Amino acid sequence: MDANSPGSRTWLSDAEKVTDYTPLMRTDPLAYLGEELDSLKKQNLHRRLRILDGEQKAHTTFDERSVVNLSSNNYLGLTTHPRLRARALEALQTYGVGSGSVRTIAGTMAIHMELERRLAEFKQVEAVVVFQSGFTANAGTVSAILTKEDVVISDELNHASIIDGCRLSRATIKVFPHKDVDAARRIIKELPATQRRLLITDGVFSMDGDLGPLPALCELAEETGCIMMVDDAHASGVFGKNGRGTIDHFGMHGRVDVQVGTLSKAIGALGGYIAGNRNLIEFLYHRARPFLFSTSHPPAVAAACIAALDVLLEEPEIMERLWANTRFFKTGLDGLGFNTGISESPITPVIAGDSAKANTLSDRLFEEGVFAQAIGYPTVARDRARVRTIVTATHTREDLQYALDAFAKVGREIGLIQ
């Protein structure tokens, strides 16, 4: 019997298995990536990751520097809320650190089903399916419910996950100018009435902070027989009663067929979800590839999300603080003369123009103790690069005034304001 055969009682040591190995000399096939990076550096477009040294808080430490944090999606401060911590620790002790499987094999735990039931109740829909992220919720759903025979009518500023889902579905993609409902109508009218059509918009647009025209789009979908889908990631926990989102904010319950929500932003944890009727959710259980092929949430994460829903329902004053802070900060930026675009939410862009100037603004703010990350092409148009700020419920007025003073100093220094 061979010494290494499964039935053998003797095994070679690692030292005995080592053989001489000389790697082949060859040209690096990925050398072009280094050239691309060098090009970014020359244009002042290369960015390195800032390292968070502690908790995700409104005033925290990045790269060993104490800063006012204006770049977090932690709208309500729930990442460190004591109720979420306690539920997560309890679940960790009860269920362990992971589920160990995908949902459709051995990874559906009672706590996952409880989370989906609670979310459905919260969103006032028949059912919900939870995905591992908001990106996979969008991409997995669009690619599951559409085929190459279908058409997507999409706002030009919709999130990248929507775009990727459309591409994966192989459906024809028709793009209408931002929030231009009449243009969307013209596109739909030119399509065969028998063709399956999906009309999709963000509830809150993540780069500009403005709201999608939901009432008009819902009316258009009903008029033309389109499936209506809304990505409400940045509205979850921010708009509507107790943070139910833009569907609740605009009173569109029952008029949106596919609702996308996130658990990774205002909810303070991780994940995304799709809310709708039971047929939709059952179908996604069977056909949404991220759901089928990704391990389910760790039980501590699911427990934290459930606790977050309790906070939204029982501590509405958190949302009130978020909006009071938002109004204060927006008023301050506008008063200084910055171009803040068309924001209607706690997301407020400070538009600098080209990416190099936005990066300079971000870097100088960081030196002054304010972390506000620059966003440039291809995330936004080449001439619309900006520093994107997000106010949270846990910022103090002192934090926000400090940030405004820093914006005033740096903005004048680089010529963005007088």
C-alpha cells in the first residue's frame, strides 16, 4: 500500500514532501494594471483606503486622526446602539458565530425567518426575503424575474447594482433622463404592450440625495402595465413613518410591486431585502442566485437587525434628531455658498467640479479633522465630482459646526466659495 493512500497508517511529513521548485520566468500578465494605477496617481485620482481605528461613530478615529465623520451610512447611529449589541451577543451565545450553509440547504435558522416576518410586517407587505447585501438583493432580483425577452426602463442615475442586475438578466435596457417621467412614458409607449416591462427607480439617489418621483412613476406603471420597482436603500430608516421608506413617505403602499431595502445603512448591520407579494418572494427563494449560492447571515447579524426594527418602532426621537441635524448642516453649507445640488435627504453633496479638486477638498478637510470622502468619475459625471456628506442622528451641534467651519476655511482656500 502506498504510504500516502487513504488506508495507510503512515504519512509523509511536510518536510519529506518538499521538492525543489523554481518558478518559471515570465512576463507579468497583469502589468497593465500597474500602468493604470500610475495614470490615476498622476491625475490625483488615486485613493487609498482610510482605516477606521474604532467604532463607526459620528466622531471617531480614522488613520489615527480624530475626525468628525461625514462619510458613514450609519444614519441613526445604530451600529453601536446598546439594544443591538445586547441582541447580537445573546444570539452569538445561543447559536454560534455562523449558520454554516446556504438558506436552501441547511442554513435557514428560525432567527432568519423571524427577521423576514418582522420586515414584512414593518414594510406592510405579504412577505420578505433577506439577501446578504443590498447589492445582491438588487442584482439577484432583477436578473431572476426578467429574461432577454423583457425590457427595463431605468432612471439614468439608478444604483450600480440595478444596472448590473439588468445586464445579468440580458433584458433590453432603456434609460430615461434623471426623474423625467414624460421621457419614461415615451419609451414605454414605443414598446409592445405584450412585452414584459420593468420600471425602476431609486427612492433616494445615493449621490445627489434627491428623491425619485414615485407618485408619477407609480401612476405611469399602472397606466402601462409595467412592473414597478423601487430601490429604497437610502430611505430605509430615514423616510416614512418609523423609517419605512419612500413608499410610506409618498403613500404608495400597494402600488410598488418590488421594494428593495437595506440592513447595512440606517439599520446598522448588514444585508438587503426584497419586499413584495408572496409569489415574488417564493420565486426568489427558488431562482435568485445570490440567495441560492451564498451562506446565510450569521445569527448575531440577524438578531441585531430585529433589534433595530424595535428601535425604529419604539424610539422615533432618533429620526427626529437625524432630520434636525440635517436641516442645520444643509442651512450652514448653503449659507457659505457651496453648491449642494438638489438634495432632499441627509445626503448632501458639496460639488467641486473635477475629481482632482474634489480629492483636494477631501484631503484638506481630513487634515482639518473632518472626514468627508470624495466621489468622482465613473461614480458621477466627470464635471460633477463632489465630496459627499451624510449627517447622522448622533452628530452633536458642536460636531456639525466644527465641520462647517472646516468647510468654510478649506472652501475659500481652494476657491470653491468666496
